[in-house]
Amino acid sequence: MDRRTFGIGVAAGLSAAGITRAQAVTTLAEAQEILLLGGDVGAAAQVIRAHGNADVAAGLILALRYTRVDRGIIASLLAEVTGADHGTSWFDWMIWQEGNPQIVPHVSYAGFKRDMFLRIDANFADFLVPEYLQRDRMKIRLEEVTWGGVRKDGIPSLDNPRMIRPGEADYLREDDLVFGVSINGDARAYPLRIMGWHEMFNDVIGGVPVALAYCTLCGSGILFETQVEGRRKPLIFGSSGFLYRSNKLMFDRETHSLWNQFTGQPVVGPLVDSGVTLTQRPVVIAPWRDWRQANPETQVLSLRTGHNRDYGSGVVYNDYFASPDLMFPTIVNQRVHQQKDYVFGVRVFGAAKAWPIEVFAGGRVLNDAIADRPLVLIGDADGRTVRAYERGGLVFAAAPDGVMSDDGTLWQRQEEALVAADGRRLPRVAGHIAYWFAWNGYLGAKSELYDG
């Protein structure tokens, strides 16, 4: 998500809505608004102190990020009501808030936050419907929903984008990474240098409606089927402009429900209680030369996207990808891996497991299992490339022209299966790359971690 214009929209919005009231401050809602936009700050602080409850912390933390008044005043109030002290750092206060889920925000918070976000973009009203912002109707904590620096559709999705033949893609370098997808023999390549500007495509591949949800902040591109049981048409997704724990919240254009990109589940809005979880499809990251060699009939995304962006190699998000730091706050367990170490994760058979990308250094064939179902993983850390297949009872090793099973059979790696000369097939298993902080943050205790 490109946030180089971060803060411009909100500054303009707040300036237009500044408070000049002279009447007495009597409610928490009024006090929070003044601490955000200006006015009788002393009277507002008095109301906060008189309330004396930590339930106002969420409103103060929100105000701390966007305030037009002295942040030191808000920091002092936060310290008084919480007993914690993180100075004027919104980042650190957000981490504190994530770590204290027992503190339920005051009833005024949802309306205060909604009004705040509508000052940035009136179109956020599509998502922030008051009846869906009730705590018992959300699957995530409202106080942890943050603005990502762009308005609704500020990161435009690519819907049924123009594709070209490999020979026409002279803009690509051999080592440019692509998202590679093949369904029913229909192979497509979507370069990361383009997808970083759009973070979402909606397309039909091999007759199957799919969306690739790419969260640049988490380093994860996940391919979902968008035809959901019980719905007449496939869902079409876009980027809302909101984040949750440094992960994008996407939305479907039919109901305007917000969805967690990492889990494929609706978390705010009309579909929250639908029980829907989007089905994953296999996707691989690979250098363009490798994908093209393995899939000579592939189509590839055209530069003619209908949008004016700098699609050059190493342009989009270059500073973020090169840094060990996160752009937005979330609690990270770094006892085993650093927050932006890459892992390859699989969620199948009712289980989840992650493999550090480093175990595939130099190219490796790895025999392992998930939920007692044997898998073989074929990877190359240099290209961030890993594919996983079921392996039955076989054990595999690398071979010059494929992979060799322990029964002496040579198998060819294809996108949808491993295929033996005698016609046997071992199906591909869906998986994707992600930064460690996202995988651990969302799956944590539910996931196994390879440590071989």
C-alpha cells in the first residue's frame, strides 16, 4: 500500500471541520472531539480526568495520532487513566492497546471513530455502518482498525486486466518476481512490481473466478476462489484503505463487508455471521525467467492497466521491503524469527504449518507432513519460490529433470500436480509466502512451525 501521501487527506479533513464552540464541555464525546480538533482543551481534559476510567483510552489513542493540539496533553491523560506511559508515541500506545483486550472502549468510541474516519473520506460510510460497529457484531476489535493512508479504492484493484503473450512482455527483467497461477491449464503471471501498486486482482482463470489479495505490508499474496456457495455471482474485491494489525482489510463490492486478507473471512458488516471462509488456490512467487520456462504458454499482465503508476523494477515499496521495521503497529513474537523473515505457509486438512524460506536455500526438496498428511515441498529461497504437493507414502529427492521418488520413478513438477510417466498424479496443495509477523500474529498457537 503506497502511503507516501500519508496524513494529507486527514489534515485537510480536520482543518475543514475545526471546532470553535464556546459552550461548556460536558460529555466524553465532546471532550474527545476537542482533544482531536481543538477548542477548550483544559475543559476537555477536566472531563477526562473526572471520568477516570481506562475505557476512554481508545479515544485518546485515536486522537493522539491525528490531533491538532499538543500531543503531550493527550499523552499525560493516557498515563493517568491507564497507569502506563508510552509518551506521545501512537505506535507504542497501539501495541499497548492490542495487549490489553480486557479494556472495553466507552460507548461513545464507535461514533467518535466513525466521525473521525468520515472526515478523511465520506465513502468510508460504506463500511462504517453504525449497526455493524457494535462490539458483539464484529470479529475484530474496532479500536485496532487503523487508517492506512489512502481513501476507499485509493489502491485500485485490477479487474479482468489485460493480459499479453510472453514475447510482448519486453518490460520484464528476467529476475523480476511474478505471482504465478495455473488453473485447468490456463497459466497467468502477475508481476509483483505491478501488483504492489494495486494489491488486488479479480479475474477468471481456467474458468474459475478468483481474486489475488496482496498485502504488501505482510508480504503475502493469497489466491482465493470468489464464487461462494449460496451467492449468485462471484464476489468482487477491493482495498478499503483500512488495516488491522498491519494487515489490509479488503471489501466485497456487493455488501461492502470488510474482510481479513489473511484469513479470507468477513470481519465487519453484513456477511460477518455468514460462516463464509474463502477457499484458497495454489499460487507461487517465482522469477519471470523460471515461470516462463516452466509455463511457455503463460499469459502475463500488461503494463496497460488503465492507471498511471511507475511500474519499474524495485520502485513500489522499495524502502519498506528493504527495512527490518514495520510501518504500522502490531505485537510480534520474535523469539524464533525476525518480524519480516519470510515463511511459506499451508492451511489444509484442518491444520496450519509454516516453513522458513531459508530452509529452501540453494533449492531443496523437503519431505514433511501436516496433520499426519505427507507433503513434499519443492523450493528455492532465492526466488521466494515454494510449491507443496501431497506425496502419499512416497519419499522424494531432487533429480536433474524433476524429482525422484523412492520407488525409482521420475516425476515432473507441474503447477497443478506432480505427474509420473505412468500417469500417476499427486495434487498440489495451496500455500503462500508471508512475513513471519503476519503468519504468527494471525495463526500463532494454531500453527505448527517446521524446525528440522
